Amino acid sequence: MKKIIVTLILTIVFVSLGFSQPPPPNPQPIPIDGGLLFLLLSGIFLGGKEVYMHEKKNKK
């Protein structure tokens, strides 16, 4: 029972310390262009491969 109470108190303390920090000055936007393009191309490639393998399996 003591472990639960200690864990609860420590969690509340650390969460309150995290929220009490001021935000950083002038946050820079995160560029997602390259990662988004890579994700789109890899999805197209994997989808095409799955369709090709499915068609190849069904023809036999």
C-alpha cells in the first residue's frame, strides 16, 4: 500500500514540474515534407508488391 502512495505522489510531483516549465522561445516548425514523401512512396511500393504477389498466387 505504501508503494502505491509513494508512486502516486512522485507521479503528481513530476507531472506538475513538467507542466510548470515555460515554453521555449520561438519554437521552430518541424518540416515534414521529406518524411511524408518517403512514407507515401513506400506505401505505394509495398501496396503494389502485395497486389502483384496476390495476382501471381491466384494465376497458378
